[in-house]
Amino acid sequence: MYECKYPHLFEPIVLARQFFRNRLFAAPTGMQHTHYGNHPINETICYYERKAIGGAASVCIGDAMVDSEIALANGNHILMDDTTGRSHLNKLSEAINRHGAVASMELSHGGNAARISYAQGHKIYGPVEGEAAGSFGKPIHAYAMDDEIIERTIRKHAEAAAFAKACGFGMVTLHGGHGWLLHQFMSPLTNTRTDEWGGTFEKRMRFPLAVIKAVREAVGPGFPIEIRLSGSEVFEGGYDVEYGIRIAKALDGKVDLLHISAGSHEDPRVFTVTHPNMFLEDGVNVKYAAEIKKHVSTPVATVGALADPEMLEEIIASGKADVVELARGLICDPDLPRKAREGRTDDIVKCMRCFTCFSSLMKRGQICCALNPEICNESESKFERPAPEKKTVLVAGGGIGGMQAAITASQRGHKVILCEKSDRLGGVLLCEEKVPFKKHLGEYIDHQVRMIASSPVEVRLNTEVTPQLAKQLEPDVIVAALGSRPSIPPIPGIDGDNVSTAEDIYYHPEKAGQKTVILGGGLVGCELAIFMAGLGRDVTIIEMTGAINCGMNLLQGQSIMLELNRLHIDLRLNTKVTSVAGQGVSAESPDGEVFFPADTVVCALGMKAETESAAALALCAPEYHIVGDCAAPATIYQATQTAYFAALDIGKK
């Protein structure tokens, strides 16, 4: 007989008169793919639908703007005052609702941070006039809302809520956190008015309460209203959790769910707390919801760095919150709810909080995931069928790309032989398994190894794929996933006994002396510096350019800079190494020649692709694919993407 492993997590909950099948909600994430008028297209609909298929009780569409003229803070918002989008929104809600989830719409207003409206030439408004932080700290000028604009904005929220309900959405979420308009009025830092809309706590709460009242009148008593709040602004000078409790108590009974987050874009450094980075503990912001829940009778939701079903169950069972909301956790594994309910905890792929998703959104305008190649490609995989022609596939290399290729090809029905020249699957990233802030990467590698072990894939360890082996096996397809090796430039002394690669030090941190100098300020060098500083080493990073090299991952770079400062790691930019000796490193800096004493020198100057080995296999099978970084050094995201789609291409006619 079935026995649910997480009975509190999967106990239904009723908000207003709406039934939710469990306590696990998909937190709001913003619209990506739209066409003219910002109407959602099929790719976007499939993105949200995938979370409903995976078992979430509610799926929230993020950042729908209530005023298309003065509220826009980012691109591709759904415009809730444009009723021409009705058919598109009905299709979106239907795609979520038909799988048993409740479609929710987050209603938002940028206020004094409405940078897109500002860029379009519109006057923008906040509680007071002045230079506002805008989004991500870029200053823009906003005017103080007068009574006419305030009344307009209240009306716009009500009309947007009514429109969402008419389009099939079963809940609305008011965005009252993170520095957007409702938050701006509630925060004493941004609302310094002295009229009836500010000056005291009660007057600061007047505007959000008026919005809630108008929304309630628009949707009726049985329709749930959620409000997202920052339980604490977190940064110095912002309000703390005690003030967050006051806000929650003022809203108690006025809404149906208090969704407690943290932070504000008033301080851009807080972004990586609002959206916790890998250097913070799992569930880092739960404490704010737990404290607020002690003071209110309205159900409370928590959010941030959540992916472990054991933790989610404990949060609900212990009364810290009534609902858990996951954003990146369900981007990384949309099937997390279904797997947890079925007791398949080991099959869950946990978000490693690398910020590939957010950084891709900022740079490329679309969300993707380092570990889940289906994200942003949901419409392509939604109706995927087994390959019409089954083939024998030889995968050369058992790293991230090779494992993904083997798993996907096997799932498609191909016969797969996976060869790895070492004695373990996992590739170069195995060296980071001792790193505390990379624990979820280690769990992912273990997950992939288990997936292969439970599949028909034939694994051959300690086996290097050569042209001779390929000739012997006679595969129909070769997938070259041979990876890369450290790049060692011709610096005098770089071959000294005191010089190691980053991989070697990750494997054997005890080899590093007290004074460790790392050559290279890329992600590898910087993350290694953070790891070694955490072990008590005195670390210096030497980087020849003017900034650390985070590639496309801007937000991970931001997180790294915060950690470098916190750990007092010496970062020397615009500094070129000229030689290495037994006592340290000589370099040219903007101030002239400088010498860095070092017990250990670590070379983290990039990777060199195994192009020669890959090229040797190019003519050994009728079909040939290169994945990962054996063509050029690549990220985990690029490895999983190229491997996944190469495997999908095999056998197609």
C-alpha cells in the first residue's frame, strides 16, 4: 500500500475557496518569449505548463504589469491593461489548469524603478520625487505620486485582477516586495511623505491596503489573493524582520496568503540574498517567514534556496510556513513535486544556484538551466518520441556531456556504450566534490551516475576510445565528449615544484601552503580562492585584465565579488605574471614590478580543448557528434545542451 513519504508537504490546502493539491507552489518567474503586444507565445506557455505537469499545486506567471504606460520595469511583461491578449492568456491558464494546478498571475508595478517606461519617455512615479535606484541600481528620476496617479494605480490593480480572473487564472499575487511600488510605499526608507500616504506606519500602509481592498472587490470573496512581501530588506539602513512583522500584521486577514521573501533592489548587493547564491545555506530566507508566522493567522509561504523535499517537509511539519514556493528549484527539475510524492527523492536534480538562468535572462533574454537542457526548449521536447531508427552509439568520455548524451540516447532507444578513460564517471568536475558550496553539483553528478547505472547503458571504465577501439566496436554513431585539460602558458618557472593546477588543489587542498597565489581570475580561479580562504589560507588572485572573468554569468560574478570581499581575498587586477620562482610570483602591475610571496602557486589560466583526440575519431563512424568542451572550453550548460540535442538528433530521418 502506498504511504506518502512527505505527508505534510502533500496535504492539500484551501485558500479562500480555491483548492490546491499540495503545499508546493511554483514561485513567480517572468515572461520570456512574447510577440507584438507582449502576448505569450507557445514556447512561454509550454514553459509554465511544464511545471504543472511536474506536480506543482500552483504556477505563477511573474511580473504582469498593471499599467502599460508607467509601470514597466523589465522587458516582455504581460500588459494587464491590454485586453487584446485575452485569448493568449486564456490559452496560458488552460495549459496550467488542465494538469490540476492553479494558474496564478503576479500583478506588479515598477513605481520609481519603472526603467522601461522611463526609457520610453514616460514620466514615472514613486512615493516621493527624486533619483531612484531603478532596477539593478541604475538611477532614474521619478516624480511623487499625486492623488490622481494613486487613484489610477489602485484602479489599475483592481482591473488587472479582474482581467486575470476572467482569463482563467485562479489566484492573483500582488508584488509587495523587492523594492517595487507597493514595497516602496511600505518602506520607511523610500516613503518619506508627510501627507496621508506617509509619515507614520499606518499612513505608509494606506496605499497597499487600498490596493488590496480594490482587488478584493474586483475578484470577490472566494478568489484567493496572495501578496509577496520582503520580510526584511536585509541591507544596512533597510527595515528588519520586526518591521516586516508589523507589515504582515497590518495585512493579516486582508489577503489569503502572505508570501515572505527578502531584500530590495535599493541595494543591488542584496540580489544574491533575495535569490540566494551558492555560498548561502539552503533555505536561508525561511527564518523570515517562520518569524512572521508566529504573529499572523493568515497562511504563510516561504521562498528561496529550496529544493530538498526533506527540508520542505520539515518547514511545513514544524509550522515555519504553510506553503513552500520554488522558482529555480522547479526550473532545474520541474518534476520535483511528482518525484517527491512518489518517493523518488534520489531522482531529483537539485538547483546548484549557479545563476546560469538569471544571467542568461539578462544577457540573452531567455531563461535556461545548466543542469536541465529541457528548459527553454519545452515545446520541442513536449511531444518527443523514441527515435524511428535505433543505432549503436559509442560515447567517448564520461564527464557531464558524455553522461547526458548517454542517458538521452538510451532513453531514445539506442544501444549505448559509454567509455571513460579514468576509473570514475564525472569528468573534471569530480575535483570539486569536497567544496561545500558546490555540494549540489556533486549531487548532480551522483544523480547522473545513478541514472546510467539504472539504464541499459554499457559502461566501460579505464577505457580510452581510440580509432582502433572504434574500429573494433563498429558503432553507427560516435559522440565525442572528451573534455579539456588545463592550459599551461609558457611562463618561466611555471613547471616548478611549487606550482599546481586548480584541479590538483581541488583534489588535494592539503598540498596548498599558507600563502597561496592563484594565477587567473576566471570562475575557476575565483571559486578556488573562496574555497581555500574558507580553509584558512591567505589567498591572492592575479588577473591580467581589469575585472574577473565571469563569462556570461554576470550574477555569479557578482556573488563571487561579495565573497572575495567578505573573505579579504587579495584580488590584483591589470597584473601580468612574468615569472614564477620557488619563493613566489613576479608580475607587472599598474604600479610597476611587484613580487607576491607564495608557498603555493596555482595555475587557473583556462582550459585547452581535447581537439586532437576528438578529431582522431571523426571518420570512425557514419555519424559523428562533438559535445561539451572537446571542441572549445565550455560551461556545464553548454555541455548538457550540446549533449542532449546531439542525442535527440541520432536516428532521425
